[in-house]
Amino acid sequence: MTTTTYNKPLPIDNVSARPFWAHAKEGRLVVQHCDVCGHLHFPPGPVCPACLADKQSFQQVSGRGTLVSWVHFHRAYWDGFQGDLPYNVCLVRLAEGPIIISNLVGELPEKLRAGVGVTVVFDAVSEALTLPRFKLD
Amino acid sequence: MTMGDLKELRNKIAVVGVGNTAYGNFPEIEDYGLGAQAFSRALDDCGLERDQIDGLLVCRVPYYARMGEVLGVHPRWTATMPPHGRMSGMGIIEAMMALQCGAAQYVALIYTNIGRSRRVTYGGEDASSFWDPWGFTSPGGAHAMMFRMHMEQYGTTTRQLAEVSVAFRKHAILYPDAIMKKPITIDDHETAKFIVEPLRLLDYCLISDGATCLIMTTADRARDLRKRPVLISGVGAKDDYHDASVLNFAQDCWYGPLQKVAQESYEMAGVSPADVSALMCYDNFSPTVLFSLEGLGFCKRGESGPYVEGGTLALGGKLPTNTDGGHLSNTYMQGWAHNIEAVRQLRGECGARQVPDCKVVQFVQATPCTRSIVYTLG
């Protein structure tokens, strides 16, 4: 039996962000919700940036959004990405407001344009880690 | 002076001495050694004695107290800035305020960088963030993301972006201390290898070893020194941390903060963009220059691409910018060398790269901490 080790960077272990990764593993995309003023924000932090309340929860979002921008990395800043070059990274505005950085999956058209619709997919890249990624609508 | 009104500081504080080391790859010199060399040259430049320095601001220097020990400088005011490419404008404004309120009489601002010889990459393990698992990293990645947005919103092209790198390279060739000496064309830019597409190698700053030193004092004290003082006539400041989780990124490419610092600094100095003889523009990546031109009002929003076409930013063009070659072709001293160049241009010390009739020089940094400084000759 061969074991392949996942050699790309893992999430930084951050107490505020842990639930996000746990939800992703279960196939849910969540953002942080302020239980006092209702503000939605991402990535997760210790208090609400709108009202400073520390009573916050995670709210599942629709998983739909629009493509704001995208780039292709031709340089591997981590060895684990060497075999993927060039790989894409996208910036998505979720329908609920917050922005998220992720990757586009699936075939990309010759002429990609900002503003197109995208939908989340869940990519279990290792036993421990599931990355929310996006496919073009 | 009313509380919070920086306008009262117009022309009150001067840069009186500047110095820099050679720039390049110096594995055999420690950062404190580079800092000491720049400090000695700045002292020579203004004619002050070492023991007159009673304020010390350091940036990217590992330990301020060791710097003081190495230099034999034991000030009454010390400040230390993190090694981020936005601290030059901030540091100069901090020193201005310290001098104005009498916390110190003569401040030395020392910056050192040994990133070239020590192989700093500014991405991956060097700059961990929340987005690492998706492979998103490095300030260049963020600038590529912003430039794509600019391309999509305004139709800006990479050939227009190339004008920035081409102009600055021309300047570096005329500046003996600058690292990059090979002429480049727009086509060279278009065929350079991608780093984070749409940005190519020639859109990226250098990574270099070196050090700089500025010495500042009040305009009154400056009169007794070796050279004509260069006055800080206007400053503007605005921080925007909305998107700080994405290092070096702003959804509006800092248009809002740039407009604010432009208004503040032009109003304080009593000048407008039309009066600016030369611009020293923070250029960690070439798109920042386009964003800065729009936010400062040199052109309309979205029109920086057409504006820079045809050599606008080169010597002899409408707005000579980064006449030392900037971060793209001189050296990566994170804005500090830009401010030194502003001083030398106003003094008329720039030889082949001198801007004729140079009266007003502006420094700008479009970063999460956006700053503008307008300099004039005292």
C-alpha cells in the first residue's frame, strides 16, 4: 500500500477559523455572522468588525457568487505546487456580500470575463482537508 | 495651531542629509554594517556631527538598540518600524511630528535590507496567510489580482503597463548606483516570463541588499547646515485595512485613500498635480503606479493606461517618475530611496537624470497605509 502525503500548505491553525474548515469538510460553505448586528464577514475573526461584538456564529451561504478577478501562478512558492504550474487563483464575491479567494475548477473558456456567475464545489484534497472551490455557471 | 491640523507644519521640517550604500548582493556585510555606511554618508551630506543626532528611527533593522550601539548613537527619541514596504512615508511623517513637538532636534532614519543575499521570497513560508491552502500568496499575487480587475473594468492592456517598466529602466541606466542597466522595450516586457499572470518578471520589484539614511531637522536648524534644505511642504495620510487579510490588496486599488492623501497634501503645500515636477511613486509592482496616477488626479479614473502611453513617465515626458529607476530598476529600499531621490532632484544633484527646473517633487505610496509627501526646496 502506498501512502501519498499531502504536500501543499495546510490552513494556519487559528481558533476563529477552525469552524470554517470543519464546515467545509462537511460540504458547507460558511461565513461569519454577527449575532448582535447581523453583519456577515470573511475570513473569520475574534469580533465583529462592524460592531465589535464577540458573539458570533457561522452561517451557511448559498455558495453562489460572481467572479471578480483571477490570476495564474507560474511560480511555486511552495514545492507542493510545482507540478500544478500554472495554476489559477480566483477572487469571488459571494451573493451574500463577503469576498473569498479560491480556485476555479473545470474547463476554463479561452476568454474568461469578470462578472460571470460561479458556484461552490467541495474538493476533498486530503483526508483531513476539504477546499471550497468554484466552477463557472 | 488647532488640534489635528497638520497644515501648520507646512515647510517647518526639512530633510537635510541623505546617504545610501551601493545596491546589490552583499552576503559578506551584515545589515548593521550597511546601515552604518548609509548613516556616515548622510552625516557627511549635511555636515552634522554624529553626537548631534538625538532621534533614531529604524526600519527593517533587526534591533534598534544594536543599531544605536553600532553607531554610538544614544538618542532621546527612538522609533522602530516593521519591515513592510509602506513604512518610509509613515516613518518620515512620524519623524516630522517628533521634530515639530521637540521630542528630538536631529533625527536619523535608517533603513537596511539584506533580502537579496539571504534569499527572501516575500511569498509562501515567508508570508503565511489564511489563503495558503488555495495557493494564493505574495504581494505580487495581490497586485496581479488588482491589475486583472483594472483590465476588466477599464480595458487597460499589458502593453500600457509596460510603459512603466520601460520608463524606469531608462532612468536606472542614467543613475550610476542603480542595479539594472540593460535597456528594455515594450516587446521585451511582453515576452518576459510570467510570475503571477497577468504580471511578468519586468512588473516585479527587485530584491536587493542595501541601506539608506535620511537626516531630518526643523527648517530653522536646517539653515546652518551644508546644503540647501528640502522642506516637507505637504503630507497626506489614509490607512485602509478593509481587505487586510489579503496582503497588499484593496478592492478599489486604493483609489479612495489616494484621493484623500492627494487633497490633504496638495492643499497643505498649496500646489496641484500640474505643479509637480517629478513624482517618486512606490512601485513594488508596476500596476501600483497606474493606480497612484489615477488616485492622485494626474489622470481620470480608469485612464492611466492611455495616460502613460508614449513615454509620459520618462525623463522629458509630461511627468518624470522614479528618476532613479524605482523599485523596478534601481533597488528595493521599500520607498526610502524614492525619498532620497526626491531630495537630490530638488537640490539639482542628479546629473544626466536631472529634471530641469525641478521645483516640486511628490512621493506617494499606494498601500494599505497610503501616504503622500510633497517636497520643495527651502
